[in-house]
Amino acid sequence: MKTLFTSVYAWVDERLGLEEIQAFARKKRVPLHAQSFWYYWGGISLFFFIMQAVTGVLLMVYYRPGPDAYESVRQITYDMNFGWLIRSTHSWSANLMLGAVFIHMFSVYFMKAYRQPREFGWWSGLALLILATVFGFSGYLLPMDDLAYFATKVGLEVPASAPVIGPLIAKLVRGGTEVGAHTVQRFYTLHVVILPALFIPILMFHLWLVQKHGNAVPPAEENKPVAQRRSIPFFPNFVIKDVAVWLIALNVLAVLAAIFPWDLGPQADALRPAPKGIHPEWYFMSQFQVLKVMGDWMRGTLGEVVGVLLFTGGMVAWFLVPLYDPNKSSGRKARQATYFGLAVLAVLIITTIWGYAAL
Amino acid sequence: MKKEYNHKAVPTEGEMTRGAFLKAAAGGVGLCYAAAAGYPIYRYLSSPIEKVESAATVSEVTVPDGQKLAKGEAKMFKFGAKPAMLIHHQDDSWVALIAVCTHLGCTAQYESAKNRIFCACHGGVYDPKTGGNVSGPPPRPLTRLEVKVTADGVVVTQNPTAKT
């Protein structure tokens, strides 16, 4: 048995160079310091993404986009064995993934891991975040229950409010003037073909950059002399911890999905009024609340335009922060970047809580 | 500070090393997780199979307006989940058969001009009266069903001992 394994291993190694990969894994080290906890959140995000891919493919086995969409989700939820669990896992994992991504992003921001030479890591990560929210928005419509219908209707009003090309884009995305069977078909194509085709290569790039540059250390650690910095081997020490964290993530996901199965509302009906207290998913809540408040302060579409511009401006600044605070000699700019990050975090949290309180 | 662990690096005869125990335990836990994830996925994917199999246990089907079938003609109908054919022969006899070729499962067709049941996939030929395999690759005759012609339709039943 042992000799068979070693001879098969030797045969494969000779052709693929497994020994090089092992040597690489042995050599690679992960910094160990007070903030090491935050290193796991990228991996947790990746874990939930893998869960999305697996459960997403399983849902595709029975899901039918188009006029039959609601009925097929009803069958998945009520007729197919464990269909409710697969669907619930997909919904919960989507939310947990966004949550993990936000934690990952803010930890990277405050540890200043976007600094030279990791700018592309920051930018590719933001691209992944934007794609993830589009994943969430497009996936939300697919069951075609009444919440999905109104959320999409309202969500598409945001691009529609952009000057000149806005209405055109909204109509193209919608596949008509109203949300309907064509919209579901389009969102499905977006959700299962176009977004994965964009997301996966960027994700690979993002992961490759982590390999290339190694883990960033926070400024406090960077100021220590190299001899005083501690680290652990990537393999097996860090991998074992990572696996343990993934198991915790899996357990949390399984418990949430099983105990709080995701609801399926009544079928979308354009003639029924919107249900009271309708609101977007939590990761759009902040934008939703800002638009609502701006609409109260300023008449008509002006408030909407100002709100959208405010968010766009904030995101551009967020995107460009590696250029403003490029390295450890940034000094005053580094402190300003930290204050900006705290302000962004505060605004997101306050407007989100405000949004829920105002429902 | 160095901790003293109360374990032996080299186990005595018949004892397990700590490493071997941990490996076995991790493997066992891994198998439990694989089973806990695999079972719902297996049942989920097999849902339609379970449905079809419970539908396939039908033993009687009425072919509506089957009695109006002209002589020398055949009509396809569903017997449970399977395609079946009802043939009204020139001599006024009625024959019903499961139309699934016993070779590789294609649906066979009645050819009245040649008075045979033919499977286009690999050229299997059956006798239209008995369902017997006449020529070509089919290893077994087609399954026969019992036919009762009534005023409202043709009632087709399967002898419970017959295999489909």
C-alpha cells in the first residue's frame, strides 16, 4: 500500500513537479501578531463563495427562468427532497459572504494593506465586492415572489435616474418597461454566466497577488525590527487553522440555513400594491436610506441624483486611497486615510441602522 | 517556558501514537461531514427519480377513445412513465405492448405496411401480434399488456407477474 502510493506519487511528481509545490508551501510563512485574526476573513469569504458555487449549481438543476420561475422555486422549496435546505443555504451563504467581504475589506483598509505594492489587490478586491453585490441583486429577483419583484423594480429606478442614458440602461437591463419574464431570464443569464465569468478570473488574480506579495503586516508591526517579527509556517500550521475556521463557518451556515429556512413569498403580481415595510437586503440598506433622506430634503429627482452622486464620489475616493496613502512615509495623509475609513464605516453603520429603524 | 507533556514519543507495543490517533480522528470527522453534506444532496438530486418510480407502479391505464382506432393503425400512449402502443389489427384483434425496445431502450414504432414493430436505433424487429423479437439485436420480446375494449375507451392492464 505504502509502496504503491509512493510509486504513484513519484510518477505524478516526475511529470507535474509536485515537489516544487510542496517546497513552496514549506517555505511560505504567515506573519503572527496581535492582528493576525483578520487574516482569516478573506479565506472565509472564499469559503462562502465556494458554497455559493456548489449550491448554485444544485439549484440550477431544477430552476427554470422565465414565466415558470416562481413555480420552479416553489417546487424546489416544497416538493424536492431537501430543496428548501439547498435554497436556504444559498441565500444564507450569500449574506454571510457579503458580511465576510465587508469585514475583510475594512480590516485590509485599517491595516493599510492597500499600500505599495498591493494596490492591485485593493482594486481587484473592490471589483469583486461590486460584482458580489450585483450577484446579490440579480439573484434576489430569481424566485419572482412579491418581495423580489418590488426590490428589483425599485432597484432599477436608481440607474434610471441617471441623466440621458439612465432610462435606456434600465430598460435594457429590464428587457422591457416593466419587470417580468424577460427580466428574470436576463438576470439569470447575468447571475449564472456573465458574473461568474467576470468574478472567477478576478478572484484568481486577487489570490495570486496574495501569493506574490505575501500577507501585509499592519504599520505597528512594520515598524518593529525584522528580528522581532514572528511568523508561522503556511503549511501545515496556518492551513490547519484555516481549515478550523472554515469548519466553524460551515457549522454557522448549516445551523442558520436549517433553523431559519429562507421564506418564499406569494407570487409576484403587478396589480397588488407593494407590501408594507418593504426594504432592500441589508447590504443595500445604507444606499436606500441615503436616497430616502435626500429625497425628503430635496424635491423630486434632485435628491436622488445628489444621493447617487454622493455615493459614487465616496466610492471613487475609497477606490483611490492607495494613491493618496501610498507607503509608510505617508505621515499625515495616512492618518487622514484612517479618519476617512472610520467616517465611511460610521456612515454605513448609522445609515443602515437608521434605515431599519425607519421601516 | 517549556511545557512537559505526559506522552511518550515512542509508543510501546500495541499502542497508538498521538499523531496516528489524531489522523484517524480527523479522518472520521471528515467522513461524518461528507456524509452530512452528501446525503441531502443525493436525496435532492434523486427527487424526480423517486417520483417517476412511484408513478411507474401503475397497473391500469385507460386509453381515451382508443376503441375508435381504425384497423391496421397504432396509437401511442403513456403507461405510467413508459411509452406504450395500442395496435388494432386487420383481423380486429387488439394488442398492447410496452414500446421500449429491449435492446437499448429506444421507442419502437408500428409499421402497418410491413406488418412489423421496428426499432430505428439498431434495426430491431418484433412481431406485432405477440411482441416476440424476430430479428436484429433485441434479446427479449416486448412486454405485453392485456387489452379490454369498452364503449368509452380501451383499458390496458399489466399482469402483475409480467416484467416491464
